[in-house]
Amino acid sequence: MAPNDSVRTGGVPELVLWFDQVPDAIDRLKEDHLPEAEWLDFSVDSLPRLEDALLDHGDADEPTGFVDDAMAYLGEVLMGVGGGAWGWDTESAGDAGGQPAIVPDAALEADPILPMLLIADALNVSSGSVFTEAVASLSAAVEAVRTHDPQFTPAKEHTPGVDPDPEVPRYPWLSGWLNEREKTFAVWVEETGLPAQTWDFSPASLDVLERLVRERFPAKEEFEEAEAGLFLQGASWYVGEVARRERDAAWHYLDPEEHDTHWAGDPLMNQPGIRDGNLASPMSELYAAAVLDRDGVVLRERLDWYAES
């Protein structure tokens, strides 16, 4: 807990810096510190296992990258229970000049929570249940509100790169591209030279497509010259459609006039209803299969990158 008058949710440069790095911190936790931890799924059930991992790691008196990254994950899970937003406790925390805080949904009338203090308590007590007790306290506050407002759901501030992106209207360019691919699918199937039943949108059919792409484009230059043609455009749509049907993915588009990123301008896939879901470019996946990793099983492995719904 932290005094309400020392925690601010805006106007603090340190908070802006922290908020911006939360997605990277969680990625590091998953990829560098706990690469085998498939249980890091933002569920409350993951917190006892995170607490055990911290106990195995050691003391939090001298903060490490692991502890800081665990703090970001812990805060996001707690906000999944009690809503709210990241804040900043402006009271000095050693040499840090303050520390991140969780400010639950105002309707709960709950005090701010300092994830770093929770971690310190977990390491000092060594019970393995400190995080679970924090969740229980937030859950009790939520249930107290629901006694007079049964429809109440705590509101959480959106964390870019962690929470699913809000649904956005489909861009006309993407709609036109998708319509064209659907209309020319039969022509594309004929162009592949394989029986129509081959293309059943199953994961196994991606292996067939991968072999075709490698046969047709043995070099980078050949792939790039054909990228705008019927075969690769149709193949890109097919890869995306398998993800849509198998992994609840959705077509996505970033307008180059609005987004300065290499992702802009091409049909993309995301998982808007799944927290920490996958974002992928089907054309880039085909390029990886044909040029970057000709000996791998790229398309099937990339499909497995999508989070289970």
C-alpha cells in the first residue's frame, strides 16, 4: 500500500518513462528471465508461480532486471483484477526518487499498491502467498461494489503493447484487398497446379504452401519481383486466413500516413480479443520461409506463435 497523497497518475516524467517500458519489461520477463514459463498468461493463477520464481531468484534489496520486469507483470495482472492505472509514488524509494504504483478503479476506494513493496514482502515472508493475498483483497473490494451494482466491471487504463488493441474500423484499402483475394481465390488455386482439396485452410496445408514458395522463389530477388503478383498476394491471404480460422486472428492494417513503422501499408494479422496476442505480417512469413530459413518449418511454427484463444 501507499499513501494516496503521494501517488500521482499524471504529470510525472518518471511515470511516462515507466509506462512506455512496461511492454518491453514483460517481454524480457518471458523471453530472457523465464523463457520456459508458458504460464505467464496474465492470469491470477500465474502469480503464485511468479512468486516462487522470485523466491528462487534471491533478494530484492538490490533491484535487478528480473525484479523490475516482474514488477511490470505483477502490476498488469493486479489491474486485470481491480482495474485502474499505473501511477507513481513520489515519495523517495532509496535512490530511485519514487516508484511505480497501481491505482485501482476509483469505485473500489482502495489504496494504491506498490508492486515493488509486494515483491519485497514476498521475499521477506517466503510464504509463497503474498501475491495471492493481494489479489484476494482486490477481488473482495470488487465484490463489495457489486453488492449494489451487479453489472460493475473494474475499468483498466489501456496499456499499449500489452492489452489487446481497441477495435478499429477496417480501412477501405484493406477491405478492397480482402475482397479481391476472395474473388480470385479459385484462380489462385488453379495457378498453384494442385487439386482444390489441397487448400482446406488447415495447418497441414501450410507445409504444402511452404514447399511451393521455396520451389518458385529460390532467391531473394525472385521473391521480391513477384511480391505484387497473383501467386504471392494470394499466398499471403491464405496464410492469414489459416490464422484467422485456427487462432481467432483478425485482419489488421496500419495506414502509412498515420504510422511510421515498417508494418504500415501491408495486410497484417492480430488477435484483438486476446491479451498479449500475436501481430504478424503474412507476406513477411512467406519471405522468411522462402529466403531467410529455407530449411525450417516456418509457416507452421509461425502459426503456433499465436496465443491460444
